Amino acid sequence: MSRQALLCALGLAAAVIYPLVAPNYLINIGMMVFFVAFIGQSWNIAGGFAGQTSFGHVVFFGTGAYTSTILQVTYGWNPWLAWPAAMLAGGIVGWVIAFLSFRAGLRGSYFALITLAFAEVFRILANSVPFTRGGLGMLIKADQRPINFQFKEPIWIYYIALALCVISLLIAWQLTRNRFGARLVAIRENEDAARALGIDVFAEKVKVLTLSGAMCAAGGTFYAQKYLYIDPSIAFGVDKSVEMLLVSMVGGAGTIFGPLIGSVALTAINEITRWLASVVPALKNVQPLSLVVYGIMLVLIVARLPDGLMGLFRRKPRHA
Amino acid sequence: MLDPQIIFAGVLNGLLAGGIYVLVAVGLTLIYGVLHIINFAHGSLLMLAMYAVFFLWRLIGIDPYVALPVVIAGAFVFGFVLYRLVIGRFSHGRDENILLITLGLSIVIDNVALLFFGGDTQTIDVPYAGSFVELGAAFLPLPKLISFGASLLICAILGLYMAKSDTGKAIRAVAKERQGARLVGIDVDNIFAISYGIGIACLGAAACLLMPSYYVTPTSGHAFVLVAFTIVVLGGMGSFIGAAVGGFIIGITEALGGLFLGEQLGQIGISLIFILILLLKPTGLFGSKA
């Protein structure tokens, strides 16, 4: 345990020092790694720990992004104040979807598909209702001051992403230690057995999706503040749902560091294909290749390596 | 209030679109009914078949309707092999896992298509594309009318095949009770692969019927996947009659939604039906059990 603690401390120290020595381009990549790890962790808490696989997690991401952006642009809120409001909205959406779906007894694939449909409903609504400005999307006025949650130097947005990622790791770590987390794992492994043991399965599942929704919404606000623009297909598109699911599954669903490892792997594959495209002219449209690789990894991991890449790390010391 | 004649035309167009949806959904419901897997790659495989039709036309000049038998046969073989090599090996276990595997497959297929075919929208330019048939106030595009008839004919042939042929009977036996089917000497694994192949062959047929009046891009699959799932859930997972009725209901819903709510908001009807059916009556209209 102490060796693990030491590794974590070293990793954190490296992550803190990294932007002080890395060029801006690499700082941005690091920021994306931690951001994707964070939203991946929000998926992992529901999909990995509690086994409630969602195909439409982007519904929370978009809810967060739109809530803070609308409060800011239309009602003049400060983005730092809009941030908790966005999390609240994400939590409420999570609660409502969970309440409806789990009350109807949906499980497994059916739950995955209904989340996909909810995300689609939100995307279409964001495309159609006036207060989101429809397909035009919403621009946040650029005014690069920390009080506006906008920064001139990429290092600050990097540190915020790092902080989010660390907080999400701490939440996941707590889930491996407290009774709530233990109940979630019991539900994942065998829902009927968990119920027979006296666990209020419905309440626990609603709770975890509320938590997950609030976290994911926080990521939505972060994204909107980083790029200062959102539209319905960014905020509620299938791609983000898949990204969250992929990094968790590939890294290791239901493990603390799974989403972070998955995010590092996804980014590495992305950068390698981008580099290939720049070096070999014949491969200039090679960008989709990274997702091909990732799709194959998903199939292999689901079939052969249920703990994802984390499983590779973990098995060695145990059998050594 | 809209003119009843416009609504009538809308309903007719919806029925025509529904004809193709039936074919796509029948494939999906067959795979679910026999294998008990939710084939999330269904839309992506349809997209792939549409590209096959497109390239047959572009490179060799084969008319989509003439290509029908070739594409159906090719799609069957593709599905059969895909099941044998990938899906069959992994398809026993938690159902979310199988869903994730077919999701992985669809990611691979979509991006391979993007890699090789580029992101451009491709259409087939057939001489009869602009022909219309006048029916009262409605002008119905000839390709859609042909597709509608052909689609129903193919569904009828498939239904007959399932009811009368030995393979069809074996498929139904496996769908009902796979252990019992194994005991009476049916090669269950082979039936699984054949069923998956037939499901994909339906997509091949749908692709031929769609291309004269539709377009294809690597993301075309997305447009159909939720529609197909909605139809199957609405009709009842695994039910053929359900897929047929559901296809028409969804086709009309889509047409009327577009008419009353506009192009953007009109799409919401399908997703809402999907959610409401799952929440209120997960067995669908004709399903036996959840």
C-alpha cells in the first residue's frame, strides 16, 4: 500500500511540474488527457463500479455545458457561480433518467439504449428551442481573466483539469473503501443477490447516476469555458458518449485508474496517427485510424481482458 | 391547421419510408429473437452495404435494383463470416458485453469507411430517380414506390422461408428453445451464423432499395440505428409481425413529425416513442416477454 501511495505522490508531482517544463502544445495535450480522464471517470462510477452501462452519458455533459453557458450568456452569471448550478442540473437530469429507467426495471442493454435515446432527445431539443440558439450554437464572449474562468496561459486550464481528475480519482478511491461503493459492486455482480441481501438496489442506482451526472456536467462546463463555444452536436453528440465509455472500458472499467490509463492510451494513439499523417504523405487522411484501433481494443478487452489495461498491471505483482 | 391533402400525402410518404424500415428492423429482430443479442452494429453494416451498392454502380455501372441478388448474397456471406470469426466467439456472457462488442464493431466499421471512402456524401444518379407517380394529391417518387413493393415482397418471401423450409423451422426451434433444438440434432452454432447472415442479408436488400432515393456517408448508420431499435422495441423484441407494424408506425410518425414540428424537432418523435415504450410497455405491441 505504501508503495502505491509513493507512486501516486510521484505521479502527482510529475503532473504538477510537467507544464512548467513542457511547451504549450504538450500542455494542451496533457490538459485533454486529464479532462477526458475526468469525464471518463464520471462514466466509470456508474458504468464501471455499479455496472450500469450507459450509451448516452453525453446527456449530462451537454446539460452542464448548456446550463452554465446559458446562465452566463443570457443571464449574465459569473461562470464560477454557474459551474455548481450546471452540476446541480446534471445531477437532476441523472436523477430523473435513473428514476424513470430503474423504476421501469430496465437493465443491461435496455438501460444502455434508453440513455442513448435520452441523449438524442436532448440533442434535438437543443437544436430546436430558442434559448439554446438552435444549431447555431452559443458563443461565450472572450474576456481572458481568471474571474471569467478564462485564462491567457494554458497552464491554468491545465491545472484545473488536473484538479478535476484528482478529485475524480479520490471519489473513485472512496468507492473502493466505503459501504456505498461496496453496495454498487454487489449490484453490478448480481442485482438479485444484492436485493436479497437487503440492499435497496433502486435507491443506490439512482444515487450513483445522480453523482455521475453531476460530475459529468462539471466536465461540460469546463469544456465550454475552454473552447468558449458549444453547439448541439458537440454537447449532445454520440462521439463524446463513446469516448467516455471507451476510455473507461479500455483502461479498466470499475478500477480507480482505468479512465486515466485509457485516456493516456487514447491520446497516445491519437498523437501517433497524427504524427504518421504528417510524416507519410500517403497517410494524410489517417486520423480515423486511431478510432479503428480503439474499436478493436474495445472488442478484445470486453472479450478477453475484463479489467482492461489495468488488468495487465495488476496481474503481474499478484502472481510474481 | 394543415390541409388534409398534405397530411394524406405525408402519411403515404411515411408508409413508403416505413417499407424500408421494416426490412432493416426484420433483420434486427431476427438476430435478437434467435441469438438474444442486440446488434448495435446494425446501422454500420447497413452503411457498408449501401457503399457496396454505390461502388457496384460507380465502378461497374450496375443498377441498384439489378444488384439486389448479388448484394443480398454478399451481405449474407459477410454476416455469416462475421458471426463465425468475431461475434460468435464472444456472444455468450453478459448482454451488456455483447452490446459493447457490437458497439466496438460499429466504431471499427464506421471509421474504416471514413478512412477508405472519405467523409463525402455519395449518391447514385439513376435515370428514373426523378419520376413520380400521381396518387390523388400526392406525388410519390417512383424509386420509393418500387422499394416499398420490393421490400414487402422480400419480407413475405422471408416469412414464407421461415415458416416452410427446414432451415426456417430449425431457426424457429433454436429461437424458442436452444437446448431442446440441440438435443434433437440441430447444429445450433450453424443456425446462429445463418440467422446472423440472414439478418445482414436483409440489410443488403435494404441498401439496394434505399440507394436510388437516398445518399450514403460513413455516418449514415447512425441515422438508422435508433430508428431500427425503436421499431423493434415498439413491435416487441423478436417479433416479425411487430417489426412490420412498427416499421409503418415509425415511418408515418417520422413523416407527420416533420410535417407538424418541422425538420429539426420532427425527429424527436422516434426517440420519444422509444423511451415511452421502454418505460411503459417494454414488451412492445407483439412481444411475448421482456
